[in-house]
Amino acid sequence: IYNTSNFGWSNLDDFKTIRNPVDLKVNIRPNEFTDCKLVFINSRSVFPGTPDKKNYVFKGIPKGEEVWIVAIQYRDQVPYLGMQKIKTENKTFEIIMSEYTLEELKMELKKLDEK
């Protein structure tokens, strides 16, 4: 559904030199049917979260960056999406997952292309 190359974004697996790194968490329980990423608006890059027992964790990311939290989940073959625009900080963010049709999900993800 959201392949980074389809949107013209690049994958970001690591931040090399950060002055004020923060650890951000998203309060979604990880499982095999859930994916959570940060989409950095200015650099048009995607950073994958690391699952722990209760959250997705984004370690050592730049502080104060505008990003989208994007979480996609499938329950009984039905897609759910949670998206929230935030500034990065040391915090656990709550995200609300809502049910979408596949077409609605694609339309919502187009918001990621807007600056």
C-alpha cells in the first residue's frame, strides 16, 4: 500500500550525526499485522519503527522535525490506518486506528505528499 518508491521517498535506516537525538514511541502493540513508520516531511524520507513489547520505538532521531506517524494494521483482512502529524520529541504518542476500505486508505496516504 505505501511502498516508498511509489511516493518518491527514500528509506532512512539510520541517522549518522544528530545534535539532540530523541527517542520517540508510538503506543501501538506490535504484531505481524501492524507496521509503523515515521515519514519525515522536509527530507521526504521514511524511518521504520522498532517493535518492543508495547510500542513502536524510534531511537536517536532528530528533535523538532515535522513528521507523520503512519501506522497500518490489518484485522480480519480489513485495513486500519492511524496517521498523525507531529514534531519529534522524547514522548510516547497515542494514535487512533480507524477502519478504511482499500481505496479510502490509498486516498488518506496521499496526504503524505502534501507539505
